[in-house]
Amino acid sequence: MSVFADDVVNFSSFLKMAYDFLAGREYLKKLKFKQGKKLISVVLGFSDIVFASEAIPVFPIRMESFNLNPYLVALNSVSSVLGWDLTSKVLGVLKQVDSRKIIDKIVDDIINAINEKYNEMNDLAVENGISSDFCYGIKGLYGMHLSKGKNVDASLYYTIRCSAFNKYHESIKPLVARQIWVDIPPRNIGNALEFVSNNITSAITQLEDITGSTITDNQLNKQFNLSNKIKKKYKTILYEISNSDFYPCNPATFAEILALLSITFQDYNSNNQRYLDNITNLENEMRERIRKGIGVDVSKMPRILLTPMFGGWEPKTQELLYEMGARTLYADWEILGLLEEINVSRNSNPIEEYGKFLINATNNGIGCDNDQLTSSYLNIAEKLGVDGIIFNQLFGCHSISNCYNMLREKVRQRLEIPITSINFNRIGENIEQIKTRLGAFTEILQ
């Protein structure tokens, strides 16, 4: 039985967001073939200028065919009549008489479908000769483009500190029709803003050429404004609700919600207005349950920041921590500076403001060196007020995983909270080893 099932059926927004992710293939086919929309591959949450071009950003794994639970498909059909909110209430009633554990299976299948597909993409890349020196995240991205790259009209990439990530971009040139690059200086040198602004302008010109649409300042600001609203909701859940002593659900469910937000943030499930509606409803559902006293007292449970997870992590970790009496937080996009808002004030230059956002993320988020990157981890851990940190070291990661020793020393000197590391290579591997490591770590927190 899923530890999430008792709670998650009460969050219609979670079910809707999960469905939007898993059913992306049919949704994207409709947009591409019936409405003539252009599909642009994106990763890491850089989708704003794609939306402004009236193209469709897509995190490429969403073009895959997932093993959708038939009951989840049926729920979507029912929701078109009843609405997702009422459908969720019906699920809550059915849960009480669900002798065959059908609802538990819906939630399990959501989680398993995503994990299995990530492993499948990783294995596809390995089978086709990608270097084993690459981390799980890069191998997965290569597999996604190897499988579905022919379906996108272009890929949009922003250079980051990871040299392997930038090399991977080069490696998929034969797999996609066109590549659009936005190069960002690794440091805020004197002409950095002009340099980035020119690169953004070039990317916009290429998107206009692909779509046949003109991207205006008003369109850019409209998309930035939508993204800002999404980021505000995301941060509210991350800082306010996660910092409460009373959760609107059990901590395992809350961790699963944060994980889903992290995954879907990369392309807003290809519809940013719909995504804003879902995350707004999610916050409202959480607040309403807290107001009514429906949820779990978590005041005695230590809060653990597990990071980084965007390049691949073991989802079982959050369940193990829950069983050990701790609650898990994921905050990668905040650590990397991608939840910062973009200035949309009157008379602002949207291209320059977007450039400032990218420069800030590069210099103060993901960082141009290990000292800056570890400071970013430290700052967010302090802002979140966590009781401990688990650093996820990816096999094959030569850019981020090697900063652990520096991070550990900074945490011990400044925050004086426990920190440990776990190793990750592939979902489902080394569970017992991770369990042993987590057991020793959580004993320190008691």
C-alpha cells in the first residue's frame, strides 16, 4: 500500500498535475498536428521565451507513452463532467470502501510510471553508446532525445557550469532538427548583460523564424508575469507551508508533491496558465485543510533538505526518511536561482530583465565555482531552517558532486547541523545501502 494514498486523493490539483504530466503525449500530438504548434525541447525550467513565441515548450520525456493507470484515465473523463475538485471528493469517499485497493494503485502507478520511464531513457542512452562517464541526468536526457527528438522542431539550451551538460548539447545535434543556444558568461564581467541580451535576442529571432510569429515586449512580459505568479506559489508552499508544525497531509505525501513540482516545473506541463491554476489550487487546498485542522502534527519531525535531485535521485529516499520519523524537502530550483522573479515593471526592458535573471542564476544560484555553489546550498538551507542536509552524489557527476567536502565544512562551521551524503547511479539500486546510511543519519537527529 502506498504511504501517499490516504492523503493524495484529497488533492485534486495533485491528481490533475500528475495527469497533465503523464498524458503529455496525446496533448502534445493534438497541439502539433491539429493546431500546427511548434514543439521546442527545454530543460531546467527555461521555457518563458518559448511560450512568448506561441510555440510549446516540452520536457522531452513527456512525449513518451507512459503506462497510465486506467482508473486515472477514467478519472480524467469523469472530471470533464464533475470537475477535478468534485472527482477528488468522490475518490475520498470511495477510499473508505476500497477493498481492492484500487485507489492505492492509482497513486503507486503515478510514481512508478515516472520512475520506470526515467530508467528506460537512461538505459536507452547506454545501449546506444553514450559514455558511462555521464551522470544519470545527462544519460536520461540523451535517451529522451534519442527516442523522441525527431518530434521536436528545435531544442533550446542555456549554458551552465557543467561542462558535460554542455557537451551533451553537442551530442544530440543529429537527433533534433535545430538547436538554439543562449550562452551565459560564467561570471558577471563588465559587459555580461549586453552579451546575454544579444544572445537572448538571437534566440528570439530563431524562434520567430521557426514559428512565423513576432515576439513583442508585451508578450515577453505576459509570460514573465505568469512565471512570476507560479514562482510565488511554489515558494509559498516551499517556505510557508513546509515550515509549519502542522501539515495538510502526511510528510510522505508532501515530499511527493514537492518532487512532482520539481519535475513539472521544467516545462510547466507545456501550458503555463493551466499550471498556474493547478499550483494555485494546490496552495488553496493545503491552506483549507490546515484551517480545518485536517492533516498531521509534524512538530516533532526534523526537516531534511535532500539535494541535488534534478540530475537524478532515488525517490525511495523520501519514503525511508518518513518511516524513520523525518520529513523531506526538495528545493533545487530555489537553490539554483530559478525561482527568482523577473522584473516586469513599466518601462523595463524585458530582454535585459531576463538577462539579469539568467546572470543572477548563473552567478548566485548554480554558481560559477564550487565556493559560490556551496554558498547557495548553505543560504537556502538556512532560509528554510532545516535540521539536516542529505547531499545526493551522482555517479559520473564531475561538476556538482565534487563540492560535497567543501559544503560539509561550511555547514558544520555556519549552521552546525548534521550533513551526510548518499550515492546515486540508477533508480532502484543500492536501496539497502541508502537505508543503512539514512538510519545512521536520522539517529543523530533524534
